[in-house]
Amino acid sequence: MNKKNFVIDIIIFLAFLVAMEPNFSGVAVHEWLSLALAATIVVHLLLHWDWIITIGSQFFKKLWHTSRLKFVVDILLFISVVAIMISGIMISRVILPTLGVEIQSGMAWRVIHSTSADLSILLLGVHFALNWSWVWDKCKRYIFSPIGRLFKHKTTQPAIAVINDEPGS
Amino acid sequence: MLKILFRTVMILMAAGIVAGGLYLYASNTNSGMSNFPGERGGSTSDQVEAPSLTNPEVPSTGRGGGPGGLHGGGFEEGGFLEGGMERGREGGSLLSWLGVLTQAGKIAVITIVIAVIQIIVKTIRRKHSQTLPQSTSVST
């Protein structure tokens, strides 16, 4: 479960970085990737549903708690991401024409899109920092430890080979 | 399965509430913007002069030269609000990697700053909790 969460979080993070830079990916990839990202974020929320309900139900019971701050940041991040998605759909130049839909997008949608994108970077940084201990723990367990074990395995292998190559063995 | 479906509907409903609010805001702002010269739906003389699909011969006074001024191409493609999106329509340039790295760098800086603040707060709390029993023992 933890591994699944971690993998999904990494995918969301990398996709978010690429989607935030349309110059890099191009408009078509930017739009389709962002749409896929919306679906992945729904999965992310479903995986953390129990936490959302627990903290949400205790929100007004205990003041000044880290989980409470996390909850507020997560709600703001959710609003920001929804704003990016909706405004992105409204100013879409690839997805909507592909689907044969025409929408009269206004200047306000562009302003909402760029503002919420900037805000979401800030909130993602805060979200990341507030869950830093979990991220660091999972990085150690699923990335650094396996790499470390791989190097240990490689350094021990030649020694065995040398022993086997000794004459008379 | 039903539980997941219900939760997904709840998430989509929450997203729908936000989307509805945004739609109201955007439609109000757009109707406000339509009073500016060159915007569709405006009633000024500039809009009459601006080229339209029905009368393309009339030269544009807007910067972008598209129909309708401000909205319909009034801002140059790749302008400040577009973030130069047009330039990257094909995408994949090596230099644009820097943009991705910049975004990652921004997130990293924010994360580090908040992590440092968290460490400082924890240290202060720890010191405070260490000094508190001593002071109470002295007072008693």
C-alpha cells in the first residue's frame, strides 16, 4: 500500500513538473497529460480517503495541530488544481477541438489558469514539506536502500570470483 | 467497488462546486471585460472598427490583429499570459528542460524553507519543554 502510494506520488510529481512547462512538452502533451493527471489525483485522494475523513471530522475539535495545517493546505491545493483543470479545459486548443466542442473562452480563464498554476507550485512545495518525513522515509526504503544493496552486491561479487579462480580450487 | 464509486462521486462533486464558483467568477469578469475597447460584446466605437469575421477588410487596431481585439488575439501569441506557449507547440527543445528544472527548483526551495522552519519550531519547542520542568521545580 505504501509502495503503491509512493509510486503514484512520484508519477503525479513528475507529470506535474512536465505539465507545468508547456514549452517543454508542447501544447498537445500539456493538455492530455494534465487531463490524465486529474484522474491520477482522484486516485491519490481515494488512497488517502481515510486520512481525509479522520482529519476532516476532527477539524474543529483540536486547534493548532500539524494535521490541521496539512488539511488546510491540501484543501487549498485541491481548489487550485481544480482551478487549473477547469480553466485549462476552457482555454483548451487541442482537447476540445478534438472532441468537436467549441467554447467561448474569455480573458478571465487565462488569468485564472496562470494564477492558479503559480499558486499550486507554492502549495505543492508546502504540501511536500509538511509530509517530508514520510517522503524521506519512503525514499530511503524504496530508492536508496535498493541502490545501496545493488552496490554492495557488486563489490562482493569480484571477491567470490577471485576465490573461485585460485589454482587448485 | 460501490464504496470507491461513492468516494469518486464525492471528489467530483467537490471539484464541481469549485468549478461552479470559478465559472461564476469568470463569467462575471468576462462580462465586465466586454466593456473594454475591442472585446467581443463591447459597445464602443473601437469595436466597430475592429475587424470581424463578417467584415475582415477593416484593419485592426489591436496588437494581435485577430478578430475581436483583446480576447480574439488582442494579445500576441506567446505573450506574457500565454507564457510563450506557442513557441513550444512542437515541444522537446533541449533548453526547455531548464524550465522543468526551474519548476522543480522552485518546489525544492519552498520545501527546504518550510522544512527549516519546521526544524526551528521543533527545536524551540524541545528547548521550551526542557526548561519548563526546571522552572516549575525551582518555583516549588
